[in-house]
Amino acid sequence: MSENLPPPPPPEPSMYPPAGGQAWSLGEALSYGWKKFQENASQILLAVVVLFVVALVTGFIAWAFQALMTTDPTCTVTSEGFDCDEGSGTLWRMIVGGIAAAFQYFVMLVVGAGILRGALGITDGRPFQTAEIFKTDQIGGIIVASLVVGLATGIGYVLFILPGVVIAFLTSYTLLFVIDQNLPPIDAIRASFDLTTKHLGNTVVWYVVGGLVAIAGAIACGVGLLVTIPLVIIGTAYTYKVLTAQPVAA
């Protein structure tokens, strides 16, 4: 009787199985990002300069929007003393600031997607090309995912900043899933949530250290960002590949 029984079904594969002995470590992520930046420095620097120009333009637009939509508290001297008003009010300034932050984050995600695409190419063994940032592959998914993430992050910043930081962290791998696995925007956001929470220790460490590395570049008169930003982006692509059990080019 037992010989006629059908074989048991194979176990369902884990979404993020062990990476074939390739364990993630902070040191490896940083050294990989630095090594690959050096190997592709000229092309990466051109792409980062484009990103910086976009950041300056969007930053000016966001500042102008806030200046147009809000007023600061003012006081005038009258015959009876000082007459002060509260300006736009704290809540309104927070809402306007959240809209401005969402706009900036959205634009930087869309433009930065090209550098992410190039960083994924590096992890596959291809040299980085500045032209990556002008490609329109999966542009629809990138725009929609960036819009959703940007709005959610902006709302989070309005809610006293910390929720925005948490949302930005949980969605930090969204565009990698869109570009690398061609997932629809909402599925990519869910996959990023799943990846960050299932590997919470590693992803938190990389998010914090990556942020500190970027800040260190900003402290160096801002020029250091030309190195630290691509280093962090490549390290993020490396982290994504390792945590999703995909091979990484040496």
C-alpha cells in the first residue's frame, strides 16, 4: 500500500533563504562599496554630480514653497506695547514641511533609481555607466513606488519626524525590488518591509551606519558626499543581494 502513495510535496522555499554561505557583515558591505567605487569612480562621480544638481534644484523649490505657504511669528511695537501674532502656526508649518519633504524625497528616489540600477549592475559584475541614470526601464513602477514612499514618508515626518524615519527605513529596499525583480510598486514595498523586518538586526545596522557615513561626507564641506553617497548606495545593493540570497560579483 505505501508504495502506491504519492511522494510528499516539496517544502515551500523561504523568501529569503541562507545565501549559500555568504553571510552579510558590516565590514564586507563597507569594503565592497569602497572597492567598487574606486573601480568605477569616474562614471559614478558623473552620476552623483547629476544627483547633486537635482538635489539643489528640488531643495530650492521646496524652500520657496515653504516660504510662500508659511509666515513666521512677528511682533510690532504699538502705543500699547508689543503686538505679536503666531504666523502660520506650528501645525500648518509642519504640514507644509511634510509636503516639501515628500516632494524632495520623491524626486531623489526617481533620479537615484538610476544609480541604484548601476549599483545592481556592479553586483552582477558589470561596470557602472553614467547612462544608467537616464534609462527609462521600469520607469512607471519606479515613479509610482517613489510617489507612495515619498507621500508615506512625508506624512510620517509631519507626525513628529520619527514615524517618517521608520517608514523610510522599512521602504529603503523598495526600488531595488522594482528594478531587480520587476515587482509591482505595492508588492515591492511589501517585499522591502519583509526584508527589513526579517533581517532587522543587519538592516538596522546598515541603515544607521550608512547614514553616519553619509553624514561624515557632508561634514567634510559637502565634498565628501561625492564619495560617501555612492559608497552607501553600492553597499545597499550588496546588502540587498546578500540578504535575498543572490550571488554577488567579487
